[in-house]
Amino acid sequence: AVITLQAASTDLALPYFTETADLPPDSPEAALRTVRYAFLARTARTWGATHVAVAHHADDQAETFLLRLLRGAVAGLRAMQPVRPLDGLAPPIRLVRPLLDCRRAALHAVCAAAGIVPVEDPSNNNERFRRNALRRSIMPSLQPLWPAAVSVLTRTAHWLGEDDAYLQALAAEAFRDLPPAPAPIQVAALLALPGPIRRRVLRAWVQARTGLALNSTQLAAGEGVLSGERTGATLARGWTLHRAGGWLTLAGSAETTEQTACPFSWQETAGTHLWPWPFVICLQPVPAALAATPFQVCLPQSWQGRELVWRGLLPGDRLASGQGRLRVAEILRQRGYHPTQRAAQLVLAEGSDVHWLVGVRCSEALRHNDGGAAAWQVSLEPSQQPHA
């Protein structure tokens, strides 16, 4: 393949780029694809390109549709999109697929007429990959029975993509009416939604809180929790979904709480979103510390450089008060917080020492830090609700 690339580069007087990735031979298809696309995005950005074109065709599209159908990926039934962002940076590099309407045989014929010998990826012969097994065994058996199978499948994928876009727009409207993650949501509010909208809203809510993109099995488990068939469901990476007292909540293990922890930045900021919590941060120096409020505290300048973190609750968390170091869980229980609400609580902590229970109270040191000394004022304001 590299020799062919070198020859084409010489003939066309264009540069070419290669990179070697050291991956285990049994890496899944998704991991290999991620590495390839990351290389394409980096190279495009390095050389100032705005688009990357790939040669996926109609037969690839039909295979993708069947693979996602067998996986139960409802939203994925739109298969491959003609244009999509290749990376999450701004401005985005766009991946384009100009040949999605062309059949494989027609493209081979064009290459033959032009004297071009296509380069075959050696991994295409490895039936350990499901796509190759589908391409080499199942698709050929469909052709005699349904000669128009590829056309029908690609057209269906296109129509389902339009349906999904419409349902996603409706789900986004419903999602905006819910309290932002990580707050719990009422089961009744979700059950009042039509099934196609409810599942998309549930998926978006979980993703906004955890970063998880639920697969069909996890989504079905979530539906079971909503319907009351079960009280909880294990999702992935230590996250669990629970139903109690008419509320739906997400809870993470101590490990997931630490993974989603966000280091406190001492750089002056305004409007920085504190993912996955529904707040934006404003940090600014003030000549004299102000009295603490539920959503605003002043940190002494002498604290600058201390390793504070934003995170959820952990077992053993304590907050310093006039009565000693109080258990945070007990403080919230006395305030009437339901366990589902405790699971969504944000704190500013240093190890197991909690300095600020956001929206509730702060430690004794910050509570009485209004004596006129210069300080850092930290304010939290509600962020915009993310879209479904």
C-alpha cells in the first residue's frame, strides 16, 4: 500500500503521509478505526485542510446498516453520514463520503477503465472482524434472493436517518424541560413521554451525567427501571441507575466519582462550564472577602496553590463546623435530602475534607472568612441545559 501511495504521490506531484501505530493484533474494529481517524484529523489540521474524503460506497453502507441492526443500535440505523465532524476541535475537520451512492462493482469498473489497480486492505480477508464475515458470507447469499438488497438497505438507512433527526429534535425539546444533570428526574415525567422520545431523553440524560453512550442492552435495562420491573440497573464503568421514591438517579462508585473529579483552577475565569455538573464557574480576586452564600464563597489568598477538586460525594467525607468535623451524609440527611439527591451533590474538597457543599453550606473557615482580607471569590451559576 505504501509503495502504491508513493507512486501516486509522484504521478500527481502531491505529498503523502504515513504513520505506524503499535496495536495488539486482536484489537477490535472500533479501536483500529479510532486510530485511523485520529491520524487523518491530525494530518489534516497540520496541513491546513478542512475536509478529509474517504471512499466508503453503497455496499459499505448496506453492511453498516445490517451490522448496526444486529447490534440493536437504533440511532445508528442511519448508518454512515455523507458529512460529519472528524474531531471535536474548532473549527472542525469534516469527514466527507462522496461515493456513498456508488456500488463497489461500478467503482472497480471505473478503476479498470482508467488502468488503476485498487489497493486491498489485507485485514479485509480476516473474518474475525464481523464486517468481513458479513461481506464475504452473508451479503453474497442475499444477492440471488434480493438483487436490489443493497439499494433497499441504503435507502432505508437514509430514511431512518431522517426519522431519527426528527425524533432527536423532539427529544431535545423534552430534555430541556428536565432538571439538568446530575440532578435526579421524576419517573412520572419520563413515563409521560412517548417511547421513542423517552428512550432518547434517557440516553441523553445518562450521557450528560456520565459520558456513557448507552447501548441497546443498557437502554433496555433503563426502560425496565422506569417501568418498575426492576429497581436498579448496572450500566458501565461503575455507574448504576436507581429508582426510588418516584425519582430516577445515577450513582457512581468511588472510582467513577474520582474519575469525574475536576481539579480547581486558580486561574481567573468567567463562564467555564463545570462538566458534568450543571454550573458555570466565575473566579475573581476581590479586595475584601464577602459573606458566604449557598452558591458563592471566598477562598483566602493564602489557600492559592492548594489542591482542591470539584467532585461528587465519597464515603467518609466530612465538613469542618463549629461542632467539629461533621459527616456530610448526615448533614444532608438532616436537611431532608433524599438519597437520590445526595448522589447528585457537588462539593469542593481537599482529600476527604469538604470545604463547600454547593447549595447547602461551607466549612467554618469559609463561613467566617469575611473579615476584610483580600480573597478569591468563587461563584457558581446554573449552566445552559445540554441538548439531547
